[in-house]
Amino acid sequence: MHPKIPQEKITVGVVFGGESGEHEVSINSARTVLKALNSGLNQNRFNVISIYIDFLGRWWPSSIAQKALEKGIALNEKDLNFPSQTRGFQALPLGSEKVDIWYPVLHGPNGEDGTVQGLFKLMKKPFVGSGVLASAVGMDKLAMKAAFSSAGLPQLPYFSLNAFELSKNNFTEELLHKLKIQFGYPCFIKPANLGSSVGITKASNQEEFLKGLSEASNHDQRIVVEKGVTARELECAVLGGQLLKVSAVGEIKYEADWYDYETKYSQNSSKTFLPASLPKGVSEQIQNLTLQACKAIDAKGMARVDFFYEEEKDQIWINEINTLPGFTSQSMYPTLWQASGVTIEQLVAKLVEIAKE
Ligand SMILES: Nc1ncnc2c1ncn2[C@@H]1O[C@H](COP(=O)(O)OP(=O)(O)O)[C@@H](O)[C@H]1O
Ligand SMILES: [Mg+2]
């Protein structure tokens, strides 16, 4: 037997935090990813460097990143001991020059929307997950819906508006009329560019509708109004490079009226079922639609695609794609793979391998 030649270790740069409402979710996801990259066989394969992006968009080295991971919430000026006049990306922190592969564990604007992917691309360094196009299209609910509709994927009826239009004469009356003739109540009002249900409202009457519009316009100019349904919420994951593998289908159940921020992030408010109890044909259709959704926006590496299933009508609607899905130990993406026989250590290693391709 030949002695095994030790493989050269790959230096992985995990970036987390970020100028986003999902900053803390990102810290939590990063804890899980870092733990998995540093466990078992992965220890012999990867050198891991963590980099923290603070709430003002400034990048910090591992020593500070460690603090954020321990604290579990955004670091403030005192923790950082740095004047707050500077904002945004300044330069890569010390240690970054060694990075072979970047691993963004960022959610929401500036992390999941193609921005940071563009930076990695300019550095000519491989990175985990989707590229600029899929990230940008997947993050913007209107661009995403347009791509899905041209791919012929089933979506709930919706229309869009721009927040500045709300101050126009008669605009509100016209909007109310449009809503009435197109689908009426209940409807959901969503800012196009956020995640984790932030800024989203369910409206069952005119008063709630107007309040929802004003809430959404606090977050984004681009607003989606969508027909509300009572449906089961199903999710399916993909993993792979050229060839995407699709996971089992999972289901989320909760007591609340809908899957809002509270329900998403407070313990015991929701439950995950794996695999979802569904007729085989429905699971297969969902897996098939998941692959089509990835193709429609050119998603690669990883993605989670979410669906509504109206059981009585046997109708599946695609809701959205997440190109950087939550990665906390409770999150659906790693859980879906666990249920499909891929451990979290294998999952992060695979994602790095795919990026290297
Ligand atoms: N059209 C709809 N009908 C019923 N529930 C909806 C609808 N749109 C959104 N929801 C509820 O709101 C949640 C968040 O909406 P979603 O569009 O997935 O936004 P986010 O990107 O913030 O997760 C969904 O998981 C679901 O519970
Ligand atoms: Mg969602």
C-alpha cells in the first residue's frame, strides 16, 4: 500500500454578519457552518478563516469575528473600538489574502443579492453558492417572479407598484380597484428585497391593506401585492454544480396565522416535518419544479425553493427561491439534506468542493 499523500489544505474564508436585517440570523448560520468546517474529517481538509461584516458594512478579521460569534448579536462601536464615521467596505482584513475559496454566510441585501458575489468575482476567487445573476434575481421578488413566469412555473396572481406612486393623485383608489378586480382579500404586501418575512403584511381589509403598503414602503421602493391562500408550506433543497441534486420535500407547520418573523425565529413556534407527508406525485412535482426554478434563474451550489400547496384543490404554487438559505442548526436547508442522508459536515465540504470545480 502506498502511504496516502496528505492533500494540501484549502483555506476557506467564511464571511458573515452584514449590513442586513438578517444580521443575527447570519451569525447563527455562521456558527453552524464554522463548526461543521472544523469538525471530523474536515479538520484535515480545511483551514478556516472567519471574517465579520458589521452593521455598517465594515469587514473585520478573525479576532473580531470570534467576538461576534461568541456574542451572537451584532457587535457595537464599543465592541469594535472603532470610530463610526467610516461606513461600508474599506479593504479586506488581514488574513484574507490566504483565502482560496470564499464562503458567504450572509442573508438579505449585500450578501444574498449578488453584491458580495460580484466582489469575489472581481478578486477572481471561487466562492460557495450562486453567482451574481442568480443571487440578484433570486433576492428581488419581482425579478424572480418575472423569471419564473417566463419559465412557465405556477405562481399566485400578483401585481407590483413603486412606493413613490403612493403619493400620486387617485393612485390609492385605482390600486384598491385593481386589487378588487384581480383577486381581493386576503392579500400579502411584500417589499421586493428583504427576507425573513421582514416588512411583510397580510391584509384582510382596506385598512390593513393601506397599512401594509406603508409598512412595505418603509423597507423598499419596489412592492409586491399577492393573492393570499390558505395552504401547506413545503420546501425543497438543491445541492450541486453542473448537475443539481434535489432533496426530499419538507414541510413547515406553525400555530400562527402565517410564517412571520416571530414564528420563524422563536423556538417552538414552528415545526419541521421530514419528509412531508404527501402523495408521491406531489413530492415529485415539487422536486421537479425546484430544479426548474433553479434553472430559471441559474442558481448553483445550493438553494432552497419554497412552495404553497392547496391540498383541496391539489394545486402547487411556487413561492420563492433562496440562494443563501438559513444555515442554523434548526434551519430547513441542512435539515433537508440530513433527511436525505447528507450530514452537515459532508454538506459544507461538498459546497466547498463544488465551488472549487
Ligand atoms: N400569497 C401568500 N399566501 C399565503 N401566505 C403567504 C403568501 N405570501 C407569503 N405568505 C406567508 O408569508 C411568509 C413569508 O413570505 P415570503 O414571500 O416567503 O417572504 P420571505 O422572503 O420574507 O420569506 C410565507 O412563508 C407565508 O407564511
Ligand atoms: Mg419565505
